[in-house]
Amino acid sequence: MNGKNLRISRIFDPVSGRAVIVPVDHGLMMGSVKGLSDPIDVLKKLLKCGVDATLMGPGVGKLTLDLFEGKDKPARILTVDFPMVSTIPGEYEGVLSHEPVATVEYALRWGFDMIKVLLPWGSDRDVLSKTIKLISEFVDACDRWNMPLMIEPVLWGGKILSEKMNDPKMVENSARIAVELGADVIKLQYTGNKEQFSEIVKRLHVPILILGGPKMESVRDILNIAKEAISAGARGVVFGRNVWQNPNMLNFLKALKEVVHESAKVDDVLKRYNL
């Protein structure tokens, strides 16, 4: 085992081999977000529920270091990039540029267990070229310092038709390129088909964590997605808005943890936690 494997082991549960990760890094790109206007308060609540890891930007990472002191605290993953999606804060025009906001050395200095970078597809050619260069530099630095790298391929750009944004082949292509670039872990959208997704997971050979995306109206739906993805071989979830925009966040997290770690039935946890 090397240092990279040791850090990865802090993120995944030693019994189930899976992880429930709650990101609070949305403000880095989106500004103040409903449910996350105070990410430090959200983190304090998450710590009470015992999530496996959280994902944050550099600033929140520095401000909350004391919350993670001691044993049995969640692992910390650092978002190291800034996809500029507008020149006006809080608005979205598409991916206009893609810049680093932290280094692997920074992550090591501040005690992070993994870094995460986006791989947005469908944007301007020059932006994509810069993204590939950015990721390749992070891959090299991560290998040099034994820091695990999570890559999140996303189908965001205007060149991708809306009906293609959940196309299994396009999702697999984006993930395959992330693996070829050097991802240790991939954060990936769920395609909605367990059999198709299972085949994608088998061919990638790195841990796959599914992203939650925008807040869903139905708690049952998001738990079903987690259940199906885990059954298909995903190693966990990275759910943000579907967690901290839920008014019953703590009970939802308890239910989600049982689905992910214990393969609990969705109907059972909905009833148990009054969701």
C-alpha cells in the first residue's frame, strides 16, 4: 500500500467498501446557493450524522479545519478548479474558462485526503484544451505526491444536445477519457438504466461515485437512484443539493447511509425515517 491508497481508504467504509459523500463546494462556482448559504453550519450538521467524506473549496477548507480534528471524522476532498460559467456571479452562460484555484501541495498542507477536478464537455475547443492540460498537470502532481485524484466528467456545454446529456454511450465515453487521463476515482452521472450502468462500471476499473445533480422533488426517486447505482456496482454517492436542500436533512442522510452501506430497501428506510 502506498500513500495514495492509504488516503483513499479513509474515504470508503472499511466494511461496505462504499462511501456517502456530501459536497459543500457549490458556492465556489455558483455563489450563495439555497440551503448552502452558510456552508460551515451545514458541515456542523453533517458531522453529527457521520458522513464518510465531504467535498469543499479552499476557503471553507481553511475555515473549518478545527471541525475535523480527532478520530472518526469524515475525510476531506478538495475542489481544486474553477470553471468560470459567467462573468456575473451566480449566473450561468456556459463554461467560459477553466482555472486552477489550489495545488496538490496546498491539499497536502491542509490535510486533505483527495482532490477533485471537473472535466466539462461540450464547451469551446480552447477551453477543453486548457482543461485537458490542467488535468494532466494534476495527474502528474498527484502521482508524485501520492494524492488521490477524483475526476468529474460532466456534459454541460452548449454543443451537447439536451437529449444526449444522459446518453449512456456519451456518459461512458466521458468516463473512459477520465480514466485514460489518470483518474483514481470518478464522480459520474447515473444513466438511469441499471444493466447499462453496470456494464459501464465493469469496464472502467476505478471506483465510481454517482453525482446527485439538481434537487429532485421526490425523496423516493433519489434513494431509488442510489439503490440502483449501488446494485450496478457504484461504490457510493456524492449528493449535495438533494441532501442539504432537504428540510429533513438528518433523517434523509440516515436513510441514504442505510441504502448505500447496508443495501437497505427504499420502502423500509422511507418508513423508518418518516420521509
